[in-house]
Amino acid sequence: MNRNTIGLVWIGGLVLAVLLTVIGPGSLGAGVAAAFDHTFDTISLALEQLGDPLREMIRGFALAAYVVFIVLCVLARRRGIPAVGTAVVVTLGFLLLAGGPRDWSRTLQGSHWLLALILALGAALIMTRRVMRGTAGVSRWNVGPRA
């Protein structure tokens, strides 16, 4: 990685530290939390107005996109492409948003399922690109191809 990039990251961290010192991390955190709450409430209200069939469709698409992502992770691992860490992070995020499998039959907030759909689709698209590029056996920690 370029030294200029690393230097910019450290400068950005220092600016953030000064900003948090002046504003205070509590008020900044409360503002961000309020913005997320407002966004979730707005999305949930819009989805409630559209009705149950759309929420069911979003839930179905989210689950299908997650399955596609997991299958792509398995294919990536078979080609020697690192995918386990990505699968763990996306799975934890998906379960955090959608709940466990026993909760999938219950009516959850539509905004959570919409966010789970966005997460699963994004992860599936990224894993698709990684598999199509076919960087078999090459990662940050492994310099050469696997034997």
C-alpha cells in the first residue's frame, strides 16, 4: 500500500479525533442513532403502505440472494479464493437484520428485510466478481498460488 494513502488515513483519524473531542462522542452518536431511527421508520412506513405481498416478496428475494451468496462463497473456496471471512461477516449482518431462521415466518419490520436484501445482493455481486476474476490461491497473506 502506498505511504501517502496510509498517511491520509492517519490524518483523517486525527481530524476525526479532534472533531469528536470538540463535538463530543455522545452527541455525535445520538445524532447518528436518531438519523438511523428516522430512516428505518420512514422505510417501514412506506413498506406498510405497500402491503404484505411486497414485504413477502422482499423477504423471499433477501433469502434467495443470501443463498446465492453462500453458494458463490463455496465455489470461491473450491477455487482457492478467500471467502470464509466474508461469509461470516455477511451471515452475522444478515442474521442481525433478519433474525434467526425461526423468526423468518413471523412478520418482521420491512425495513430490516429490505436492508438484509441490500446486504445479501451487494455481497453476492462482490463474490460474483471475485469468482469471475478467478484470483485462485492469491490473497494478501499468500504470495503464490497453492500447490
